[in-house]
Amino acid sequence: MLLCGLYLYFEVGEGVVYLTLVGTFFVIFYTWPPKHFALGEISVLLVWGPLLVAGSYFVMAGKLSSSILTISLVYGTGPALLILGKHIDKIDDDRARKVQSLPLVIGSPSAQYTALGLVAVQWCLLATLILTQAMY
């Protein structure tokens, strides 16, 4: 694994180091501190979107564009919605375990509207990518 990282570092540059450090942070610290400060859902969005999708593209192509970042947000919104919905359903469990999930902090009705808003954002971003032909 280390040899792969060194190879990518020499091929792509120091950006690989930053992506690795951010990825390592989220692997080690997903449950604490972000999850206990109502940032778990945002962490999932960032990891599954910009970090994995845009980061992988950057490592392979050596560059980024706004359309790649937009695609990464479209993709990352799906897992974030999944986690948000899961925590809407288990607000009482989160309260008992003292996990400060976003739905617990903002309340179930607000979390449901947030989920609907994220679905709308996801579809609007996708429509924008298609209509502007940024995906081609």
C-alpha cells in the first residue's frame, strides 16, 4: 500500500499526500469528533463525493474541473441522504446514546425537509450537468 502511495506521489505530486491525509482523518475519526457534533452526514457527503470521486479523478487525470466537482457532489449526496434517513428513524436511539446526529440536533421535521432539499439539489445538479453537457 505504501509503495502504491509513493508511486502516485511521484507521478501526480503532493496533492496525493493531502488526499491521503484527509482520507486518513475520516477513516480514523468518522465516529468522533464529527459524528458527535452533528457533522456525520456532512462527513459522508465529503468522503463519498469530493474525496472519493473527485480525488480519484485527480489522481488519474492530474487535474480537476468544476464539472468533476459537481459530479462528485451528485454522487456524494446519495450516501449522505442514506445516513440522514437512517438517523431520522433512530432519533430516540441517538438521544439515548448521546450521539448528536443532524436529525437529533435540528429535529425530525427539519431533518425530513433537509432530506427533501438534498434530493432536489441532487437532481438539479444532475440536470444542470446534462443540460450544459458538462458530462461529455
